[in-house]
Amino acid sequence: MNATAYTLRALTNMHAGSGDTNYGIIDKEVQRDAITSFPIIHASSLKGAFRELFASKASNGNEDDLVKAIFGDPNSDKTVSATHIGSHRFHEAQILALPVRSNFAPYFMATCPAILKELVKNIELFCISTTDIQEDFEALKTLSEKNPTDKEPIIYTHADLPEGEAYIDDFVIKNTKNALGTLRTWLGDDVAIFSNKDFGDICKRLPVIARNQLNNGISNNLWYEEIVPRRSMFYFFIETDDSDKFNKELSGQHQNRVQVGGNATVGYGLSKVEPLTVQATSVAM
């Protein structure tokens, strides 16, 4: 099987729930990696989101057959695995960057060396061709070798520092580098590379929204829900011998948009999915 890499950018706040029972302050938490505790989207959630998207436009005939071919036929004989599981293998979506607030730019995309190194290793593991983006891939590897110290993130931006103290999240910024010239299609114009520890601390403080169930204007239940904020960026891989039919369906009538996680009726989880590519430009390291 061949693998294709994709990025997934949250256009609205997202809640891909863990489903675990929680007795703390937060009633509903997001899915997290079992080792790093960074936010992720489980492969089952991702596959289910795409299946629901494709099936919403399918009707009797070729489109319905396409859904069954890609995702499998739940009504088929499960002993016939090739028919039951479908032609595409979905892998979990791992976090690439999270938006964090600042007092001298609207927001910064925060990431860390552990995430960038994992991305490099996964691109090599899944044998993703870097022939057309070799310069950019080398820049990614160089960026992954950065070693920011705790409380002192490495900043890439064109924004001017304010006259007083400059902040990104809870961190005071003293020095900045030139804007990141490459990888901007992944990370954006304003990027902060935190130490692995600091990024882990940021992930522990994801936004929490209070939700209220009303019955005839009377509050029946108040609960607190953790979210991954809009503009967050994930990446994932799909293995298949025929990626064209998935890509054509996704980019065609669906315009590369998919709803991930719960609470679609209140606008959660609208996301943009695109093949992972990088524009060839210069980079200031």
C-alpha cells in the first residue's frame, strides 16, 4: 500500500471527545495521545467523519458503491475482510501546531521539537516522496533540531515588538527571528517553537467552554467541555493503493471540508483537509 499525508486545519473550535468518565472540573475532555498527552484525533473518529461526509452525498448507485469501497461495507460478511474493511487505512491525526495568544500579534502557532521530529520520522516511515519538496523537507529537519530552553521559545515573526513587555501565552518574549520563510503553508506567518515541556503545559490548558442544557428556559444541566481551538493544525496519513478516488471525492463536491468530532449543530469541528505539501521558498533559521 502507498501512503498519502494530509493536513487538517480546524476552521472552528473542535471537540473530538475521549469518551472517558471524568470526575474532575472538566466533564468532557478531548482525545489525547497516551504517551505525550498532546491532543490527537483517533483514527476511528477520523474515518467515521469522512465516511459520514461521503455518505451524506451518496445515493443509490456509483456514489454509494464508492463509500463502501473506501470505508468498507458494514453489512457484508465480516469473514470476507477485504470487503468489510474497505480499501483505505486511516491513521490517527497528530497535532502539528496550536494557536496561542499574544499582545503583539493576533496569535502565534505554537509547536515543539518533539512534534517536528515525529513528523519527519513519520514522513520517512510512510515513505512519503519528498522529491518535489526536498529543500523544504530539509528545512523541516533543520527546524526540528532546534532546542529552545524552557520559558524561552524561539519566535519567527515580522510583527514589531510592543514598547512594553511582549508576551506569547504566559511567556515574556525578548528576542525574535526573521519570519519563517518556508513551511508557512503548514505553520503560518507567526510561529513559536516551545520546549517540549512548555508545549506540554500549553496542552494542559486548552480552552474550556461551559455548556448548559435548557428545558423551557430552565437550566437542567451545566457542564464543562474542553476544546481544541480553531486554527489548530493536525496531520495524518492514509494508506491505500488508490488515493485518487478519495482525493477526488474530497476536493470535488466537498471542497476539502469535513466536520470532525461532536456538536456539529453548534458549529464545532468544521475543518479543512488538504494533501501535505510545502511551498518552495527561502527560510530564515
